[in-house]
Amino acid sequence: MYGTLLQVDFQVSIFLFLVWLATTVATRLLTTRSTQRRMRRWARISLVLAAVGLLLTAARWVFTAVLASSFGWQIIADRKLLTVVLATVPAIVVALFTVPRLLRMARTAAPDSAPSAEARAAATSLWTLVPVRVALVGTALGLFEVFLPPARLGPVFLLTVSVLLVLAVTLLWWAHRRRAAGVPRAPRGRRIAVRAAVTAVVLAAGAAVFVTSMRASAFPDTYNMMQGVTEFGGGSTFPQTHEGGISVETLTGPRDRQPDRSFTLTAQAAKVPLTSGATVEAWTFNGQVPGPELRVREGELVEIKLVNNIPSVPVTIHWHGVDVPNAEDGVPGMTQNAVRTGQTHTYRFVADEVGTRWYHSHQLASEQVGRGLFGALVIEPRTVQRPVDEDIAVPFHIWDASSGARRAFGAADALERRQMEAGRRVRLRLINTSNKPATFTLTGTPYRVTALDGTDVNGPTEVNGYQLPLSAAGRYDLEFVMPSRPVRLAELGDVSHGLLLQPDGAGDVAPDTEGPVFDPTAYGSASDTPFNASSSFDRTFNLVLDDWLGFYNGKFALRQTVNGRVFPNAPVHMVREGDLVKMRFVNRGTENHPMHLHGHHMLVLSRNGQPVTGSPMVMDTLNVAPGEAWEVGFRADNPGLWMDHCHDFVHTQLGMVLHLAYEGVSTPYMLGEHAHNHPE
Ligand code: C2O
Ligand code: CU
């Protein structure tokens, strides 16, 4: 619905532009007709075109009003409103001044004589010709909406636009006056020379702007992660700490005792086969994709030694969904230096967040996670509430394989069959390790969705045949008792791969793809939370997500913006330890943004203004779909510098990266080519 409205509005803009173009031509022809009758005909044509233009302008208002009323004011604030206003102001002048003149001309008697002096005067009047051309200029901006900076219509920008518009009007008016006054035309040769010169100047100026903005968009060789614009969310302000204070280096996990569990993950390149036989030029942990499944118990001190053996590719590991101490977070250039080839790095943290988590490299994640530097991390509870007989982690991934893009569970891009005796209690831990939302179905048995992003759902009811949409980086735990018929887990992007559980080693069931869509905001039962939507928050941060065409790091791209800005200039959210923080995400762009905050869990307060009616939703990643608005809250209880970004790593590379910074914390690490640190 949201996407359709945006699209229709854009198509109307194009059409509107064409209509004003046609009206401009028609009114121009009007001035040169040789008889009264012909003049009348062109007046009528102009009139019809102008009427269509006015109707379409009104239609844009309708779309804009519908967008604002169904999706909120922020959706149309600034640039959409600007383009609609710029299309409307000249349209009003056309309606008030041009249309009455055209009407008069369209009504005159029509002898085949040459047009009278008054008729000519009316046709060549400033009020007949110029407003239509101004409308043409005004609507042209609507076509360039995606080039305008989203969410940043400051005084400078508004002034620039107004000056340009006034300049356009003045030029048109001046040209008209000259023509009307019959200023004799310059000799042909000179006219051509002047035009050529003007064109050359315009082209050169355009090229200069092009090249300088492309160059200016390039990242510096080294820069600091914290250089963005600070925001305090309406709470108390304090100076940003650039040096000194508490260094992230000191915010480590326990280093003074023996770990309870130790793992070594060795990053290495390998050509890995998928089950279909297609191969992946993979980057692996310990030679396998996905990396080894790490299972630990709640409260254990876990130590992971990362060894990097990939030639000339620095890597890190981030523990997704685990609120580790800051220095263990694996963000290159902010919490550590990326681990260069031949080097090692040791992570240590106490596994406190029970549930389905995962780990992945955070260096150039789009490529590194895509190629296989990820794995499942399961933290089992100290006391098991719901014992199962089979506990299976199922990471969904899209591989760039020798046979093209392959959708797979782990390395299984073809249907995987497993014998599973009837009566066994099964838990599937679905992890979406791809960049895009994916939808799953479990056919052949009723089941419960027992955890969202690893956190237990309160009072999960039994469901059947649902479609389960899962955010990029999100997780669902599904639990059921194996029936005496087959059960099949499918992913709707390609139902031919999947996991088929067979009680007696045979049989199949067709994936149900038609069921109702699972809504996590209305699943399970409500329960007490440490705070809720009516708590008083110390800070509230608004994040308007949008896209903006232009240059980014030297390339032409559809930049993914937060409040009109892109990394490394995106907002830095400043907090104090202990603050209760609210974040509002509004997506007025055209793509999904799975927003992930490091180091904290977000309690969902509302979606599109509606409170959560089911179990409390405690998430580390929240898919904000186009047109959606979500409110979340969290307690700032984990000091450090934390990345907050879109987990579609393609968008991460297009700028959708911001930070949460605690008062007094600074980082000694740097970003950029020289530092070899690329957290995006
Ligand atoms: Cu799973 Cu910052 O990432
Ligand atoms: Cu995104």
C-alpha cells in the first residue's frame, strides 16, 4: 500500500511535468496562429491541458494527504511537501490568471480573418505564457525528489530553492518582455555563438559540480567513528569525549580467571560445496560454512580465539544478540582493530543472554558475512525449562555460488531429509543470516514460536500453517512434538530447498504457502516489563530512514539515510549510563531496514502507533518496513560506543550506520583505508 502510493504519486509527477510541457507548447503556438479560428482552437487545447494540469496537481495533494494521514506526518515532512508546494504555487497562478484569459480566447467568435490586435495581445500576454512555464519548472523538481536531501530542509536549503525559483521566474519574465517589446533579434551567427557559449558554460558548471561532489563524497583516509552530529534526544547535554575518559579498550570481559569454555575460530579461504553440488568461493571459520555451531551454558565465561589465515583480508567477530562488554563487540575501528592476516584476537564474555544468537565478521560485512564468516551461537539456560530431544540450529543464507544465488539452510541448498522418530520433542532455531527479510513455513504439525531473537515468548500458543516473516539477522525458535507424518520446513523464496523430517525415513508433504501471516506483536500473552510506553524516558531519539540519490564514497549510489545523513556523518546518540531511552524508527524510503542496536536489547513499545498486545517483544534487530513506524525502549546499562545500523549490509555500505555513545567513553581506534578498519 505504502509503496504503491509512493509509486503512483511519482507517476503523477511525471505526467504532470509532461502536461505542463504540452501546455507550454500549446500556449506558444497560440501566439503565432494566422487566423482567429486557429487561435481559438489552440486556446481550447491549452485550456484542456491546463485543466488536466490543475487536476493532477490536486491529485498530488490527495496522495500527500493520504500518505500523511495513514503513515504519519514524518512521511511527507520536508522534501515531499516541498515538491508538492513548488508544483502548487505556480498552478494557482495558472488557475487565477492564465485560465480566465484562455477562456476568453476560447469563446471569441471565429471569423477566418487575421487575429485582432486585442486577441494577439491576450495571447502574447505575460499572464498567458509565463505562469505555465513556471509550473513546468516547479514540477520538474518533483521528478528530482530523490536527489533532494531528505529530512534536512534547513533555512539554507530553502533559501537556495527559493532563489533558484525566483531566478527562473525572472529569466522567463525577462525573455517574455524582450520578445513582447519586439526587441530586434541579433544576427543569426551571433545568436548561435551566444547559445553555444551559454551551453558550454552550463555544461562546464554541471561537470564541475559533478566532479567536486563526487570527490567530496570520498571518505578520508583515516577518520573517527564518532565524527557524526551529536544528538541528546531532549535529555541533558554534555561534551563529547574524543580522547581520554574511559577508553573502550578497558571495557573488556573478565580477564582475571580461567574461561569455562574455549573455542578457536580460524578464518580461512576455502572452496566449499553446497549440497546441490554448486560451489562457493567461501571465507570460512575452521574450513566450514556456516562456521561451527557454538553451544555454551548460561553464566559460563566463554573465550574465543580468532585466528586469521585469509590472505590480505582483515576480519573480526561480532556476537550478534549478546550484550557483551564493549571491547568484545568486534566492531573494527571502534572497539578493536580488524585482525590482519596471521594475527589473532581473543574475545571473552560471560554468556548471559540465553537463547539463539549468532556470530559474524563485522569487517566489510556485506562481503565477509555473504561469503560465510558467520555461525550459530546457542546459549543454553542453566536450568532447562522446556527440554527437547532434538535442538537444531537452521541458519538461512543466500550464497553467491558457482550456479548463481542459492538459497539454503546452512550449506543445504537442496532439500535435506532427516529421519526423526515420532514423539520426539524438536526445537528449530531459525536464523536469518541473509540481508533481506525471509518468510518461512513449517508444514505437517502444529507448533509454538517459543522465542523471538532468542528471548522467550511469554505464553506461546500453538499455531499451524502460519507464514513466518523473519527480519534479516532475526531469529525464531519453533518447538513441536514430531508427529507420525512428515514435517517440512520451507523458505518461501524457493520452496525446493528446506528441511524434511520423516518419522519412518520416507514420505513428504507439500509446503503450505497460503497460511495467515504471523504477527509477533499479537502473539503470546502480555506480562510485566521493567518499563513500558507510559514510562518517562530520559531521551527520545527520532530516526527517519530514507534514501537519497547521489554520490557516496566516490560512487553514484542510492544512499540510505538516517535523518537525512549518511555514515560517517550520521547522528551519534549521546546517553548517560542509567538513562531510559526511547527510539522511534520511521521508514519513508522504499526498502526494508532491519535496524540492529549493538550491546542492548530493545523492548518494542508500539508499531504504527499500536501497542504490542501479545508477549513483550525484546529484540536486537527490528525490521522497519517501508511506511512503518516503530517505537522501542531500552535501558542504557552497558557503557561504551555501540554501533546502531541497518543489518542489510548493502545498506550499511550505503550509509545507514549510526552510533550510541555513552558519556565519557572514547575510542583510540580509527577508521578508513589506512587503518584497515571497515565496520560497514
Ligand atoms: Cu549482526 Cu552490527 O551486526
Ligand atoms: Cu536498510
